[in-house]
Amino acid sequence: MARVLNGADDGVLFAEDGWSLDVIGDDPAREGWAATILALSNGALGVRGAIEERAEATTFLAHAYEQAPIHYHEKLKGFAATSDSRVPVAEALGLEVRLDGEAIDFSALRSATRRTLDLRAGMLRRETRWSFPDGRLLRIRSERIVPLDGSTLLLRRFQAEIDGEADVTLHPRLAPAPSGAAQSDDPRIGVNLASRGFETEQATDEQIVERLPGSGIGVAAVQRIGEEDGWLLVATGFAAGRDASETLVADAGALAGTALADGFVAAAATQAALLDRFWAAADLSIAGEPRLAATLRANLFHLFASAGRDGRSSAAAKGLTGEGYEGHYFWDTEAFMLPVLSVLAPEIARAMLVYRAGTLDAAFANARALDHKQGALYAWRTIEGRECSAHYPSGSAQYHINAAIAFAIGAYVDATGDDAFLVEHGVRMLVETARIWLALGDWADGKFHLRGVTGPDEYTALIDDNWYTNRMAQKHLRLAISAADRVSALDPEAWGWLAAEMQLGAEELAEFTRVADAMHLPFDAERNLDAQDASFLDKPRWDVAGTPASDFPLLLNYHPMTLYRHQVSKQADIVLAMVLGGEEVSAERKRRVFDHYEPITTHDSTLSASTFAILASEVGHEAQALDFFAETSLVDIDDRHGNTGHGVHMAALAGSWLALVWGFAGFRPYGPQLRFRPTRPAAWPGYSFGLNWRGTLVRVEVAGEQITYSAVSGPAIVIGHHDAEIALAPGESWTGLLA
């Protein structure tokens, strides 16, 4: 029996073992939130956790998105021309229930519902009791799987019974896709598509074929029904693409037919085995904080489930759990999600980077649209690769997207030793995107400056020498140089034709070094403080503490130009720079940065809390570290930003793991050696986690003043503990003092 952990009053019940979560009831005011946190996905297909009898707009495919022109009253050269928008596909959850042959009107009945998301089984279970006016109860049980192998398949099974002598029959049915989200004053939600979604070519209860008029992408949904062990079994297959409708139908039908023949029990066993492998590395604990630990497991489940696996998709800001941000991929993917997946599910991290490699041609086109004659610039927000941001000051101007992708490549290769990726994709991506910094910047007073950019803080736009952008560009240039050296040593023949294809010579690589060494990182000597950008510290400070709660988020209540004129941050900017690129900065300088910038940061972005948690832990602000850790961990379970109904906040979910492992355990992806500088919050008796590092499964356990490192399986490994090095053979452990 599940129970509330730590007195939670948010409507979520976690099992005592922390491996499942329940939502009780179906309050219409909270149904959007519940459908999000109970969603199932596999990187290709996402299905929200709605109740079948009331389901609508629940199903999304990674490769089903509309393309529509962006309409400007005043359009200038180089503005983004079209936007990709992921829209819901055919409704797969529909269920008609008949009593003695008559369809039941569930809107007239009272219900008692429990939905359980099983994190080890990858399954959503549901039991609903519908109360009739005459006192009879109708009980419906269902179980649902979206296979984590990445197939576009939904598999469900049902049972129903009613009091008395009556005939209850269940009739699963497909329905045409609902319209996509309408235009909203909140830019985080949706866009007004000219088409409003799919045009239906054919529709029956068991087969839907539709096509999007703008993108030309078609979707077929085919449903097959059978019986297994007293359950009604329903398999729904999907196929998406620009193929002929007949081809899509055949593909979707074959998928559904095979799944029906194999059965639910076999699929459930396969699903559980796959998750066993994931949790072997990803499982964690926090002594004395069972609810937080259970929440982190739920966060990791959604991160793992929603990430693209096919090399043609990635992880959207809302995953495949809702319509927020139109299904776009941002820099969040590489700066927050990929570093986690690189050590918990490296094969998925690789596939996501392969997606970026596949959109490099679009990055070339984007750079040319912005008048850069060399290099590649990845789109700020996109699905297919082209730029979809209509507001260039806070969108296209965020050149740091290139540096985030470079950072993710470095973190992935460090964690896996996958030199083949560098040869096949990575070195070309790194060099071509590094060239953009030379095209963008200029020299003055012996320093290299990057002008007219926007950093992660979207409340400050089009400024010069953003500390974060400049530092990450510096790291990017150096990584491109080291990757070129690595590939030339590994495979001289491959490097020869790659360098020739890129027209890359020693002179340009030397220029990369010269620019990196001269990169300007603004510092205010009078204030003895690193400056977020060249002009930030000269602006008046926004009184964040004195701003009415009703004015947050500021982006919905103030004109951007008002925000641009003040010292106020939407999210971590220079603080993030200290986390991702602060290895050469003293702890005292980092503490001054934290103390100055935290009071003027609104945390209107869910990306912010995890970064502040990490830096707070590093500089010794334990109470703030714990507060920010809770904020990023509980962002969706508690619906702390009031918009979880639009989908989970994928980067914040990843950030909760980063706050634990990068923050309290002191890990950073600064090279090929696994190294920790661990601490333990006084309020916690201990904590533990695992990860994969270059093929070795490592478990880390903090208990009191001691820490234990274990090489569970895989090759021997050397682990850095503060400034010491610990060599472990497979199966060995080492225990010592925490500090």
C-alpha cells in the first residue's frame, strides 16, 4: 500500500520503497498536471497519463510536426521564416464502455480513481470505480506500456466488471487528432498554426490516416484488439513520415499486429528487463529524505523515457509529455540533459548527438542567414534543424547554443571514451561550430571580444562580452583543437580527408588557440567582481525582493526593454558559467559571484535552480543549496511554476540529478578522469548514487563522515577523491573520510 512520504500534500503518493507514485482522483483542475507526471514515452512516442474514458490530446510522435510561416508585420533580412510545431496525433486512448449495449455517459457519474506509475516496470496502472445513481459500481482496470525500445507502439489491456446482472463491454477506438495548442500570451505554450493541425484522409475506430498540410508529414494509426488471460488487449501502432499513406498504414499495422501476437505479458517482461539495466546505474538514495529520493527517481525516469533514441530526434524541453514550447529542442538538451544521460544511458546520449550531426547542414544555412561567411550556427529552437525563433534578441542571438553542443560532445567523449564518435561526427561539428566565434568576434586592446549576443539570461539581450558566452566559446575553441589533435593521431587517413573537406589548416587551428587565449572575460576591479557582461554592473538593480508575487514571471508582466535596462536575471547566467567553466576560478571569486547575482535572479526559468544549487554547495552555502535542490527536484511533482500541465520540465529534471552529483558530491565533467570533491549536508545522514564511466559501473555511497567508492563491474578504474587517486579493480571498494 502506498503512503505519503514526508507528509506530502501535493496529491502524489509514493510507495514506501520509493519505486512507484500514485495520483488519487481526477480533479479537472489538476488533470493536466496529473496527465503530465503520469505520462509514458520512449523518445519516439509519448502518451499522457489521461483516463481513457475522458482522454483528449494525449498522444505525440517525435516525427509528427507541422511547419508554418512566421508572420511579421515588419520582416527584415535573416529573420526566421518558418516554425516547426509538434502537434497531437490521432487520439489513441479513447474508450467507449457500453452497459447492456448502451454507451455510458461518464460525465454524469462520480468516480474514484487511482493511477500508479511503476518506475521499475515502466507501466501505468489504473483502477477507476464509477458510481451510478442507483448505487451500482462499475470497476475498470487498465495497464499501459510504451515500449522503451523506441518503437511507435502503445500497448494496453483492460478488465471491467459491474455490480449485479448487467453486460459490460469495452470498445477501444481511435479518433482523429485534436487541434494543436492555440496561440497564447505565454510564449512557453504554443503558436497559432495556420493549419491548426492534421487533415484527416480516412478514419474508422481502428484506423486513422492524417496528414499535415504545411510539413507534408503523414501519420497512420492502426489499432488491433484481442484477448489475453482474461484481459482485453489493445495494440496501437503508429507510423509517421512523408511516405505514401498506404506505406504508413502498412508499417503501423505490422507493428500493432506483431505486438498483439506477442502479447502484453511478454512486452512487460522486456520493459522491466530494460529498466533493470538502467536502474543498475541510475538508482540513488537520500537518507532521511525518502520523498526527495523517490522524486529524483521519477525525474530520471522521465528523462530516460523522453530522450530520442533513433539518431534523428533529441530531447525537447517538455519531452514528449505535452505541447509546451511546441516540442522544440533547445540548448537545455546539451547543457543539462546530455551530461546526465552520458553517464546513465550513454547509448541514448550518443544518438542525440548524432541527431545534431545530422542537422549540421541546417546550421551552415543558419550561419549564412546571419551573414557569417564561415562556420555553422545551430538553431536556438528547432525540430528539423532550421531556426524557429521569431524573437531574435532572446532567441537567435543566443550563440552559446554552439558552445553547449560542444560542451556535450566533450562530456560524452570524456565519460565514454567513444573516440569513434569524434572521428565520425564530433571533430567536424566542433571545428565548424568553433569557426563561428572567429566570424563573430573582433580584437581590441589585445583582447578578443564577442559582441551583440544574448547569454542564458534572457532578461539581458544583445550585449557585448557576456561572461558565460565568452568562457564557453573559449572552452569550445580549445576542445576543437584537442579533438583535431586526437583524431589526427587516432586515424591519420580519416583526418587527412576531413581536414581537406573542411579546408582546415594549421594556421586556422593556431588562430583558434590565439583567440581562446585572448578571450575577454569581463571583471570589475573596483567591485572585485566578475561581470555578467560589459555593461551589466552599471545598470540599476531590480528590486526582486520588493516585486509583488503577482508580477512573476517578469516576462509576462514587463516589456523586454524594461528588463534589459536593469540588473535582473531570468535564470543563472554567470553562475552557470562558474559551474560549467569555473575550473580556473577561485572559490572566493565564485562566492562573490553567487552573493551578488542570486538576489537579482528571479528564477523565472526552471533551468535556474539546479545551477544555483550546485554553486551554493561548492561555495559553502549549504542552506541555500538544499533549498535550490528541492526547488529543481520538485518542480513538476509540486507544479511549482504552475505549468506542468504543458509537459515536464526536462532540463530541471536532469538538473535535480546534477544538483546531487555535481553539487553535493562535487563531480564536474572536466576531463577523462572521474573525480569527486564530496560533501554531506548536515541534515542528511548520507546519500548514494551510481553512474557508468568508460564502461565501469561505479557506486558512490556517503554515510556520516565516510565515503565508499565501488567498482561494481567493468574495467579497472582510477577515481579522483579530492586530490588523491584511488585505483579499483572490478568488484573492489574503497572507504575513507569524506573530506
